[in-house]
Amino acid sequence: MTRRSERLRRILRVREVQEEQARAAWLRTENVARDAEAGTERLREALADMTARLSSELAALPPTWVVLSHDQIDRTGQRVVDQRERARTLRNQADAARVPWTQRRAAARGLERLVDRTCGQERADELAADAQAMDELNMARAAMRRSRGVNDEQ
């Protein structure tokens, strides 16, 4: 392995670590965004359940309870809107955190291909040098045999 390929491998390892760090950062924000989206969905389902329950029991409830229930539904509806906006913001942050990871991943993959090509070229060069050395050795042996054959004839 030459200096160039060793240097490229070190750089590749650094790029891989950077990619792992960027991916970890993205996953953290992605998990927070997913949790917020799931919380929004649970809150929305609770609001739908509250509304359905109120409409089914509306005739049997005293007016004060109906007003209080409507207030509770309104507050829950506002929480759904707030939670949805928070989840949207967190999703945007997760999407923004994904960009550096994909860029670093692409850079690392490109560098991997360069390392593979470099190592392949080095191997090909070594094989060519070995083949040339073998050819020279065989030519020297053949020349020695010819010179012995000429000496034996005389």
C-alpha cells in the first residue's frame, strides 16, 4: 500500500466518522419530530373522541356541563393546533438536519470509490512490475541457456 492510498484511507475514515455524526444528529431530530407528530395525532384523536362523546350525550347533560365541555373541546382544539405547528417546525428541523448527512454520505461514497480505484490501480501496477521482473528473469535464464548451448557446441 502506498502513501497515497494510506492517506486516502485515513481521509475516508474521517469522512465516515463525520457521516456517522451527521446521521446521529439527524436521527435525534427525526425521533423528536416523530414523537411530536405522534403526540399531535393522539391529541387529535382525543379531541375527536371528546366531540363524539359530547354529541352522543348532549341531550342528557345539564347546560352547564355542555358549556364546560365545549370550553374543554375548544382548549383541546387549540392545543392540537399548537402541537401541529410544533410538530411541523420539528419536522422542518429534521429535514434540515438530514441534508448534511446525505451530503457527507455522498462524499464518503465518492471517496470510497476513489480508494477502491487507487488500490486497484496499485495492485495492477504491482502485478505489472512482477510480470516484468519475471519476464526479465526468464529472458536472463534463456540467454544463459543459449550461451551454455553455444559453449557446449564449441
